[in-house]
Amino acid sequence: MSDTPADYAIVTGASSGIGAATARALAATGFHVIAAARRIDRLKELAAENPNIHAFELDVTDQTSIDRFTEQIADLPIAILINNAGGAFDAATVQSSDPEIWKKSFDVNVVGSVRMVKAITPIMQKLGRGHIVIMSSTAGHVAYENGGSYVASKFAETSLARTLRLELNGQPIRITEIAPGMVKTDEFAMVRVGGDKERAAKVYEGVAEPLVAEDIAEAIRWSVTLPAHVNIDSLVIRPVAQAANHKVHRVI
């Protein structure tokens, strides 16, 4: 493994979905996992599952919250940062969209990751090794209709990963972009359509086996446990039923 089990891994957005699954996967591998999110009650439940998981309250859109968080973990051997906090907050056309949703999308998905990178990279540089994982999406590679705010923010995260890889070249810090396609989780589609259960269900209708959070968590676990000289630049992950963003086999 590139990083030893004594190392610590931060997972943002760890209170549900891919974040929670990633915290479980890394903890099971032997890492000490700092599970960070706003919903501390859920994090405490997650931490109760494994003594290697530690719950920390964090809002990546609030610099004061990040500063407080960083002060608490600054002396720990942080070798991995999983920038997972994010989401999609509408399914509107550009013309019908709310600019405030665009601002929220960028603040959570992009600026939140930038804040965390700025806070944690110096700890990795002091440690002498590190791995930053950016949770992008296939939406960050190919645009589609009615997803402008999310697509644009994910394109920005893809760009962030590529820029970091250039700027940190020559330092022992790896940069990986994880770009999932269709992943069925409890909250993602529900949040995007404002809690409309029927609309959320339509996203996965007829797809026998969409990806689940644990599939993405395993890909992250694999990426960060490869030998230190190996960097997975970008990993696109789709279910077999999804050939492209617009091409999904459905049995109805």
C-alpha cells in the first residue's frame, strides 16, 4: 500500500451515500477515517460502526468551519483527502434556472473542494506524502440538457483536479478524479428534484443494476492503496446499462 494503516483519511460529505460508504471502506482497510459533514448525528452513528471512524462536524461552504476543523486535525498524519461533499440542486434548463442555485452548486461542489485543498495540502507536504481525490462525475466530461448548474460545477471540478496535478507535479502528492455515472443513492436524485419521490424514481426506472455507493467507495479505496508511484489520473465508472450519459438501457 502507498499509505500505511496508521495514516488518516478525511472524507467530506460522509454523512450519507458515497461519502459514508467510502468511510466504511477505508476504515475496514485499516485507515483512521475522519468522517466530516454537517449532520453530526449521522456521523456519530457511522462512527459507532467502526472504531477507526471519527466524526467531525464540517461545512465546506463556511471558511470558519474549515478553519476550526483544520485546527482540530492539524497534528494528525493526514495522507488522504476525499473531496466528496457536493450535490445537484436542480434539473432546470439554463433559461429557467435560478442563478442562486448556480452559486450554491459552485460553492458546495467547487469552492468547497478548493477550501479543503488549501487547508489540507500543507499537512500532506509536511508529512511528505498525500493523495487528493476529487469527486467529479461523467457530467464533468459531457454536458447534457436540464443539468446546467451541476454540469458546469462538475466540469470545474475536473479542471480543478487537472490543475492541481500540474501545480503539485514534483511533490509526493497524487491527484485522482473519480467520475461516476449513474449511481443510485438515497439522497442524490431526491435533492435534485426537490424531494419529489416519483421524479427521483424515474431517473433509475428500468435500470436493473445502477451503480451503488459501495461501488464508488471500492474504486476510491483501490486508487488510494496503489503503490505510491502509481497515480490514477481520472477514473470513469458507469453501470453496464449506461453506455454514455444519454445512452441507458432500460427494461420497462
